[in-house]
Amino acid sequence: MKKILIAGTNSGVGKTTISLGIMQALTKRNMKVQPYKVGPDYIDPSYHTFITGRHSRNLDSYMLDDEKIKYVFNDASKDADISVVEGVMGLYDGIGIDLDNCTSSYTSKLLKAPVILVINGKAMAASSAAMVLGYKELDKNVDIKGVIVNNVKTKSHYEIIKKAIETYCNIEVLGYFPPNNEFSLESRHLGLVPSVEIESLKTKFSNLADEIEKYIDIDRIIEISETEEVESEFDIRDFIEKNKLENKTIAIAYDKGFNFYYRENIELLEDLGLNIKYFSPLNDKEVPISDYIYIGGGFPEIFAKEIELNKSMRESIRNAHEKNIPIYAECGGLMYLGEKLVDQNENEYDMVGILKGISKMTKSLRRFGYCYGIAKEDTILSNVGEVIKGHEFHHSVFESEEECAYIMKKERDKKIVDEWEGGYSKGNTLATYLHTHFYNNLNCIEKFLGKHKNDLNKEKLLVKEEN
């Protein structure tokens, strides 16, 4: 099996650009490239998917235990020629100081994937060897097979760095990449702009592959990617067989404003027998007729004007709520279901209005990172006392007098470092800032899909009593 993990010494070192270039170079060689991203990121995987034509997967060891991570990896890679995993932050960065807690290094060990370390070579010479040596020695079980030097302008500068690293670290240097504004990607307050919004991506990434081939040894990367397979004791098919549905439809919001979803979440719904109907809160007139509605995260604040103008869609979502159709909304979805949204320029826009409250954009991140919610009440996803794990990442607050449905907790090095209340449950609607992976919370998806049936049974009993 061919697989590699591309890690950085730190965030911003250029591992995303390098990863995208390598994926594109491999794809241009007619290889089936299966991409992955360590951690909870939605935006980088959208670029992976665009380049390779295969859905990128998140390998998130907070959301998923080891066996589920291996299952996700094996299932997606089974017909691929090579798997390329982009790391998160720095190689050893995760939760707290535990090197095996949600780090790229731990993921590499779990998957037995060779690591290619991306370093910033600007203004460095032999000192680059000291840096690489530190990464090599910190955890000797991490298989760092090669180094790529980013941000180096000349070949002569690169040759000094290459010689130093190979002399003092005994690690192969696979090439370098000079600074080039042509390949910079637009950013906004939550990171890179999603691929669905950027024009001319095909040409940009095609040129990136050509440049990568000039400076980086792709043939050698393919050679060192050959490693043994890993086996998993988990199989989602058991859950699917026990919970198969018939003649049920779920409407999923998907457009420029709402596109943050874990691919496994959608595939699980498909595998459970649900007919998926995608709809656009920005452009469609009304939500499709369905038994369930799922509204993921995104950037409703960027497209707030379009949302406000699409009155018929907002009314149809509200009508679905009033008919007790289960609605699950995450982050941007929560903002969408409130009464108003106030953007960073203090402009106010009408939203759906299921929840009494106003979303207000903030200048800095209000929540960032992994956390879990303990249910204070029964919701469409959980019963009182049950736990949902996930992550929050938002530049807004939801000001509301609605009662919160969850006690949220953030833990680091086995200590609670923050606690707050969040999530709003109203009828058969649940909206929360928390993004979650259904594989981690299988009881949640089981409850969500069973809730509608229970409510219909109650309605049938009421009809009989009235007659």
C-alpha cells in the first residue's frame, strides 16, 4: 500500500500548498490519489477533493477512536493508487502536550505512514539541521522519511540546507519550493476560502503541479510511500444493517454559504437508505419535501443579503419546523435558524426565525478547538446526560434568551479548562455551534432518524383519539 503523511514544523509553513502540489502532480500521472486531512478542517479537504476528484476524508483522533480512523482510511483507500495525508498544525501539535493526543505524528504511527516534513528554509543554513533533528529525536517511532524545504529562493541556498540536514540528521531531502505569489490562496476569518468559491482553480493547480515537478522529487516520494497495510476491527456495515431505513428522504443544505460536512456523515445517511436531496438556502425557492433536514456550517455572514432576499426558502424551513420535521443545524446552520444576523460591518439581516436570537460577528475567534456537550434535556440527537463530542470554530456569538440544551466542556491534559452552555433545542429542531462526526456519535444519528417516526406515531394516536 502506498501512503504518505505531509506534516509541517508549524502552521503557516506551507504544507497545504506543498500537499496540493504533490496531489496534483500525482494525479497528472494518472494515479488515483486518495486525500486525507488530519483534524477537523473542512476547507483544506475541499481543495483536496477538487484536485484529486475523490472526496477527502478527515482523520480526527478526537472524534474517532483508533479503529474507526483505520476503517475510514482503509475504506476510502481500497481502490486508490496512493493515499496522501495532509497534517494539521505542526507535526507534534495536538491537545495539550501529549504527543499522542490528536497529533499528526500519532496519526502517522497509527496508519504506519511515512512522514515528509515541510520546513521553512528562509534565512537558515546549517541551523535547519538542528530543527529537523529535534523533530526526528522527539519521538523516534515517527517515521520521518524525507524533508521538503519551502520558501527558498535559490538552488545554491537549498543545496546548503540539503547538505546540512542529510549530514547531521541522516534524513533524505526531497526538494524545495521557492516563494511564488501565483499559488497563494485567498483567506478570510476562518481560514482559506472554500474551493467552491474560487474561479480558475483548475489552471492554478495545474500550474502548481508543473512547478512542484521542477523542484521536488515526485518519483522518490512514490518510492518511499510503499508501506504495510493496517487492519481495523471496526466496520460501519454492522450499524447500517441494524438501522436500515426505507422510503425516507433527507434534505441537505449545500451551496456557497453552507458546505461544511464530514463526508462520512453524508455517506452514512446514504448507506442507511436515505434519499438525499441537496438544496441551496441562497438560490432555491423552498426546501425539498423530506423527512429530515440537515444544515451544515459555512459562511452565512458572507451571503447574508442573499439569505435575507430568499424569503420563500426561509419560510419553507420555518414551516418544516412547525410540521415537526427533524432539523439538525451546525454552526452556520445555527446562525441561519436565528432571527437576525449582524455582520462585521454592523449590517443586520433577517434569518429563518425558528430560534429567538441574533447572531453577531466578532473580531476574533470566540470558540476554537475540541469540546464536548452533556445534554441537559432530551433532544433529537441525545437524551439527558448523554455526551456528544465535536469541535467549535466560529467568529460569532448567538445572543438569545432561549434555554441552552447542553453543558459544553473543553478538556486539556485531563483537566477541564473551559465550560459554558450551548446548543438550542426547540421542538424537533436542534441547532448548535458544535460540529460532530456521526461515527463517533452513532447513538445520535440513530436517535435523529428514529425521532421522526416516534412523533408520527404520537400524531396518529391523537388522530384516533379525536375520531
